[in-house]
Amino acid sequence: VELAGALEEELRRGRLRSEADVREWLGAQVGAFLDGAEHTDLHLGDGDGPGVILVFGVNGVGKTTTTAKLAARLQGAGHSVALAAADTYRAGAAEQLEQWATRLGVPCFTGSTGADPASVAFDAIESSRARGTEVVLVDTAGRLHTHGDLMDELRKVVRVVGARRDGAPHESLLVLDGTVGQNALQQGRTFAAAVPITGLVITKLDGTAKGGAVVRMRHELGVPIRFIGTGEQVTDLEPFAPGAFVRALLDG
């Protein structure tokens, strides 16, 4: 709405006289919204113990698959990785992450159904420290984002990992479904108000049809977009490149 109003004003004043002018103006405006969103390497701490990455998001956005994709990416960069299945209430969540761990050849720490998620994260960090594992990725619970108990649970996970590892969590990545628009924005606002978020991972972006939603997420949440998910394969995770995204959005 904000961008559309500004465009109408530019057209009314006669500052944009051709389609090329409009495209150039839109590119500059969208680029400004995405400013600071360039991907940077994942922060893994000071090396005195494992780097800890928490992955948040509601069920159904691809959170567990994204956790596995991040693990594969870190493996490809030469890091040893462990997974922690801290979504202990959703039926099959631990089994799904264990299947990914088997494919990747990495350890996966789980707890019994209904176990304290923070304890799973704690055990994963302690065991990884003893083994010399460099990175622990924690797949957190993802029940309805409006559920107060869930947010308390996630806050506890953040507190516990911070107590067990200096500077942790070193990354807190929120996974949002790029196809659901306003719902994703509301999810983002709720999570960001409850736990520290260092970046966004936008899933289900196998094209630019929902590009406007991505721009709005970055603009309203004020959190960098770190990666985009483009498919179901473990390699279908790409660093977000604002310039290329804007060009594809306008060309599309």
C-alpha cells in the first residue's frame, strides 16, 4: 500500500514517463526495502564449544526440512553438525528429523514424547561439546503461534542454551511460508516479540509470484532474509540475494 501510494504520486507529478522509468523507480524502492538483507555467513560463535542455531516456525512451514537443509549446507562448508529434535509434542517430529540425520550421516538428539524441549537442547549441546562437534541445530516446537505456552517454552529453550554456551543462540532463524502472506507476517510479529530472531528463511519460493509478500516481511519485521527455500530437496536452500530477487520480481 505504501509503495503503491508513492508510485501514484510519482505518476501524478509526471516524474515517470515510460514503462522503463516505472521499472527503474520500482527497482530502487523495492531494493531500499530489502537494504541490509544480504546473506552473510552463519555466525557460529567463538569456537569454544559448538555454535548453536535455533530454528523457529509454526508447523507446516517446512521448519524441520529447513533445519536439515541448513545442516547439509554447513556440512558442505566443512563443519561437523548435530541435530536436536526439540519439537517433542508433535507426533512424528523427532522421527522426521532422525530420518534426515540418517541421510546426512549426523547424530540426532531426541527426547521422549512430551519431554522438556529445553532438556533436549541442553543434552545436545553438552554431548556435542564432549564430541567436538562444531554446530548444533535445534528444531524447536511449532504449535499454533498464538499459544502462550509455546512461547514460554521457546523462551526457556533460549535461556537454557544461553546458560550452557556463551553467546548462544548464535543464530535464531524464523522459518516463514512465503505463500501465505498476512498470516506469515502475523507469525513473524509474534515470534519476534517472544524470542530473539537473527534472520528469516522464506520457504516455498519456487518463483517470484509471491515476491511482494517477501518484500513486506523484510520491511515490516525488520529482520534480514538469510535464505529462501525453493523445493523439497536438501540442496534447495539458497542464500537470499536482494539484487537478483528484485530483478526477477520486475522481469516476472
